[in-house]
Amino acid sequence: MKVSIIGTGYVGLVHGAILTKIGHNVICVDKKRENIERLKKGNMTIFEPGLKEIILEAEKNGSIEFTTEIKKAIDNTDIIFLAIGTPEGEGGKADLKDLYTCVDEISKYITTKKIIVVKSTVPIGTCNDIEKILRKKIKDIEVLSNPEFLREGNAVNDSLFPERIVIGGKNIEAINSLKKLYLYFEEKGIPFVISNRTTSEMIKYASNAFLAVKISYINELANLAEKVGANISDVSLGMGLDKRIAPYFLECGPGYGGSCFPKDTKALFEIAKENSEELSIVKSAIESNKRQREKVVQKIENKLGGLKNKKIAILGLSFKENTDDTRDSPSIDIIKKIVNKGGKIQCYCPMGIEEAKVKLSFYKNIDYKKDLISCVEKVEALVILTPWSEFKNMDLNKIKEKMNGSYFFDFRNLYLENKNIRKLFKYYPLGNS
Ligand code: UDX
């Protein structure tokens, strides 16, 4: 089948690539001309393991096309995906400006029957509104909700082997067209959840908020474990073996970050508020996540006896491993807090440096290093914030030699099992003695 996707961010580009991989033809549209030019030349606009190979292959066999013209997509395809960013807006609500601009543009060009599939994470009720807008122009429009559950850094795999496909819609014919596009997944036995649009929109927010709650819960327990002498890693293991709880998303850390959990928890809370409901558990997770970032800074400050003029190495700037994305990354927040208290930062990240430089451009006393070893040179303490594999296998003797001090804050618990770590360093993991 031939479809188009508007928006070539993480969701749009990966979805487009995967659709070509399962045998379809895709037109990818984005208003950012420079991004489209880069993609046409086979250069990626985001880093995502395995993505480039799929896109290069699709470009070679002609199954993917990049353009800035929405009209071209509308004229040539009957199924049009919207994968427009919905970032955090005023007061925590989702900012739908770009999405509605795109809907207005679509309405300018549609003249025949189309199915619009909303992949963007949108407030509950948005698909109904989009349909109303488009039907003013032409009656024969069906809007479906089809949220995306991919994780950055693992997006290709998550999209090729999804755990479920959620489709929300009213019109059975339109739903069946989308199911036909996803026949590959149906044949693989991937479960489909077919419901109405508001339910589908809610599933996405409910899933992300639940995972954020789960992480905040284990983070709070980790803080308690430290006080009572328990080991949170074993607590997670012991809890996770209960199938009702499951072992995933039970790893404590410096707080969740990224382009989804922080904004989606806030957006869901605001949606509830507008409907006179208080999602107190989601609210607690949001507050707890903010506190967790403060707590890790406090911990460094307490152990070092203050932060003023202390040289600290930060390992990891992206919000998680295998991505260059620093959106709402705990590292950015933590660096700001340390610098505000007079600390001096040397930082290194395999991929996040360029974005971090922009986000921290107003902050002084941050030295961006090209590699791990120069990052730890002459520092009092090192702090692991992102679990990149490069940080899991460090030459500890060499690191120790380069450092002035010996404080090792392992906020991802990467060295818990290492036999030498406590001999070489004043080692502080999270939630473990
Ligand atoms: C998330 C959802 O998982 C995905 O389904 C949705 O489509 C988009 O949002 P993503 O933000 O890419 O994906 O990454 P994810 O792996 O979920 O991690 C989010 C944050 O939680 C990261 O900061 C990560 O470090 C943190 N995290 C995750 C923990 O602190 N502990 C965990 O156990 C798991």
C-alpha cells in the first residue's frame, strides 16, 4: 500500500521506515526543508540504532520519498499519518499549535475521501476535533487514533515487534484499511486493541503515566532503602518476579526524563483537572520526579561537604542510553543545580553533547570533554547519570589515576557487583548499601 506520514521526528521517521520494511511505499513530509534535504541525501536527522540502514535500503528500492509538500502526500495517498510533535505547552498542557496548523493545511488540499491516522500523542478528544475541522471541508473523512509506543534508542525494534497495536475509530471500513496496512503484525500474532478514539488516546497517556508512576515509586523506595540499609536492586528483583508487578521499569535512577514521560504525565493531569478529576497519583509521580533530581544533587553535596569550586565529572547527558536526545534529561537539570551552587562541571556523553551545549548555553563553568578519560581528569568526584554501555565497562584503575578525589556516584547502579569498586573509590550507588 502507499501511505504518507506528516512529521519526520522520532515517531514519524521510524514509523515510515518500518512501513517500508514490511512492504509498503511511504511519502514522508516535513516542513523543515533542511531536514528533508538531509534525508534525501541519506543523512539522518535523528540518531536511532538501525534506522539509517532501513532508510538507505528504502531509498535504494524507491519505497520511501521525502518532501516538504503536504499537497503531494494528499494527492497521492489515501491514508495519511500525523506524527507531529505535541510538546509541553503552557501550564503543562500539550501544545497542539503545530498539529492544528498541519490539520488546517490538510483541509486546504483534500478533495476526496481520506483516512487520517493520528500517531501523535494528543489530549483525549483531539481526534474528534480534527475530524470536525476536516469534515467542514469534505464529508468523506475518517480520523483514526493509533498511538505509538516506541522507546527512543530501541525504536526500530519496538516498532518491528510491538507488544500491541491500538486503533481507535468509529468507521469499521477505515479501521479495516489500517488493519490491512498492519497485516504483517496481525500475521505475527501481535494483539490488536480496537476501540473508540477517546479510549485509544487515553491508553497512550495511561500507559506512559503508569510507567512514570512505577519509576517514581521505585525511586522513592530506593531513598528509603538507603536509610534502612536495604538493597533496592534486590527489592526490585523480589518484587518483579511477581508476574502481577513484572520486572520492567523498576530500576531506580536520577528521575525519568525524555520527550514523553515528563510531558505526558503533566498533560494527563491537566486533562483530568479540566474534567474536575484529580489524578493524585500522577501528580505525586510528577512531584516525586522533580524531588529525585534534587535529592541526587543533595547527596553529592552532602558527601563532598559542599559544591563550591568542586570539580565534578558528569557522565551522560542524553536522558537515556543510545540516543542523542537531551529533552528533559535529568543530567541537564542536575548540571544546572550543581553549577548554581558553585560547582564546576566536566561532562562527557557519547551522543548528547551538541544538544546539551544548546540547553546549557547560559551556564558557565561547564567544560564539554571529547572522551571519558579527559572528562574525569583532576575531578573530585564522578557522577554516572546515563547508563551508556561505555560507562559500564570503564577501566577503573585508569579513572582513579586521573581523578584528584575518589568520590564515585553511581546513580544507575552500574558497578554494584564490581569487586574492586569499593577498594578504589568512595562508592555511592543509589538505594544500595
Ligand atoms: C517512553 C515509553 O516507554 C514509550 O512507550 C513511549 O512511546 C515514549 O515514552 P522513552 O521516553 O523513549 O519511551 O524511554 P524509556 O525507556 O521509557 O525511558 C524513559 C525514562 O525513564 C528515561 O529517563 C529512563 O532512564 C527512565 N527509566 C526507565 C528509569 O529511570 N527506570 C526504569 O526502570 C526505566
